[in-house]
Amino acid sequence: MTEPARAPDVERARRALRWAVDVGTRDPRGLDDAPERPDPVDLRLLSLEDVRPALDTVLVGRHAEAGLDALERCGVLDVWLPEVAGLVGFGDGEWRHKDVWKHTKQVVRQSVPRLEVRWSALLHDIGKPRTRTIDPQTGEVHFFGHAEVGARMFARRIRDRLGLDGSLGDRVHFLILHHLRASQYDASWSDSAVRRFAREMGDGLEDLLCLSRADITTKRPARRKRGLEQIAELAERIRRIQERDARVPPLPKGLGTALSNALGVPPSKQLGEIRNRIERLCDEGVLESRREIDYYVAWALTHREQLGLVDS
């Protein structure tokens, strides 16, 4: 005789949620003493006001890894973050790549306990299940484009579902999208390339470097040391270049006025765009930085059409 279905009970879900928060913040040993597991219907009765504060608290908690395991065991991830639940057991040696769930929890633990960084650590690899390919010749596993796919998943689904709006949501999206960028650095980058990278990362640079450090979870000490040193070198080069640029700007003072006179373009948005174009070309190494004004004016005069200036 089958047992009758039990009635939905939001309090059962709330008890499980409180237990997960306690595990993640105070007592990780409580992971072995789970309350009655709520049904998915119970968990769907929870409001965003129930769930988001609990997730935030677990993520920045002292025992975040255990807290995430608790959220997975009581079914919260299945209902509220299925994109993360999809990482559980994904890999696990079967496809010759690391268990992405274990990796994700370690990245969360290793990252600085700032909400924007911890949310990004939790979500940075959600695009992997959708992008996995296996080379038929070598058996190597690849996840081409997983950062871009993960960022789209966040923007289209997770952001609204969990109320990750405003500057927090913007930063999480940015970090998911760019989380591989710093690890692509090597010492052969020119100063212009480093300067361009720092400019593109903008005020998200520090959070990105924090996430990049945390994303190193290899068990090989030499490889881990090399990865951390690579990010530290990038950060130091950015610091030195920005310090130098603060003393001696890449473009000379008075260039705007000189361009205006030479090109016949009055002070305007158009003139600003021309100057910015020259600065970008310096960053790209097409033009040299810190040259005399005449050098840049001469280039502009010979590239009028490229700058959108048509002689009448």
C-alpha cells in the first residue's frame, strides 16, 4: 500500500535552509545531522526573501564549502540554482577532467569573502556542462566558450531569479565573463598590452585578480606556485605601469589643442574620440607612447579618412 503524499510544508523548507546556514557559518560537523529533506514543492514555496539572504550568508560564511554541501543535500540547489546543481558529479574522472563541483567549492573557499567575488566563484564554471567537447584523437576534454555561455546563463536566468540586480549583478556577470583573462597573461605581454588589459577590466580588476587566484586548485605544488606567481607578476606590472603613467601620461599635454588646430575640428565629442583613438593605438603598440605632439599630429593628418574626417 502506497503512503499518501504529504502536504506541502514551507516550514520544512525553512528548517532545512536554517540548517544549511548553520552548517556554513557555525558548525560544519552538523552536515552529518541533516533535518528531514523537504520536497521540491516545499522549496518552491520559499520566497526570494527566504532564499537570497541564506545563500549570501552561506557563501561568505566561515565554512562555505560545508554550507554548499548542505544546500545541495537538502535540495535547495536543485530548485533555486539548477545550473549549480548540474555541476555535482560533473567530471569525477569519467571524462578525464576534474570534478567541477569539488573545484567550484574550493574556489569559493579560496576566494576573498566579498559577496561579488564569492557569487562569481560559485557561478564561474556553470557554462562547462553545455560546452564540453572531447577530442576524438587524444581524448582531451575542452570547454571552449564556457565563460561566455556561463555569463549568458547568469544574465538570462539566474540574475532575475535570485534578485542579483544593480551593481552586484553587474559585477558578477563581468567576473563570470572574464574569469579566464588573467590566467592568459605571460611575461611576453608588452606594457601596452598590460595597460590595455587593465583599462578593459576597469574597476573590476581587483575582484578579477582575486577570483583568478582562487581559481587555481591544482594539487601539483609547482603548477600552483607558477600560477600564483603569474598573477602576482601581472598585478605588479599593472601597478608599476599605472604609477609611471600617473607621472608621465602616455600622450603629451596640449595634444587636444594641437589636433584641433591641425585638423580643423573644434573642441567637441568628435575631437575627444580622435584623441581616444590615438591613445588606443598606443595601447595596441601601433603608435609609440610619450612622443612629442608633432608625432601624433602628423599621424592624424595622414589618416584623416580613417578618423572619419572627409575633406570638403
